[in-house]
Amino acid sequence: MTSWWLFLVFYAGMMPISWGLLYSVPVILSWEWFPERKGLISGLIIGAHGFASFISSFIATAIVNPNN
């Protein structure tokens, strides 16, 4: 970013909106499919997202800095 205010708008405004959309859609749809196991399904979705971030960090590191 070239501007502090532009960074602030994206970091404080756009990221929470995208995270809300990322989590809410699959969680709400899974609650409709499995109404008796809302906690389990929510935990699996959030855990899968965290695990995917963990794995993709290694892939991104290998792409950006292949020679360490």
C-alpha cells in the first residue's frame, strides 16, 4: 500500500467483511444440513480453515523463498 489510510480501510474494513463471508456461509449451510450437531460442524469448519492456513503457509514460503 502506498497510503496509510488505504491500508487502514482494507485492513480494518475489507478483511472483517471477507472473513465474515468466509465463515458464515458454510457454517449456516451446514447448520441446515446437520441441525442436531451445530457445534461439531462449526468446529470442523473452523478447524479445517485453520489447518488449511497452516499448510498454505509452507507452500507460500516455498514459492516466495525457495532457497531459504
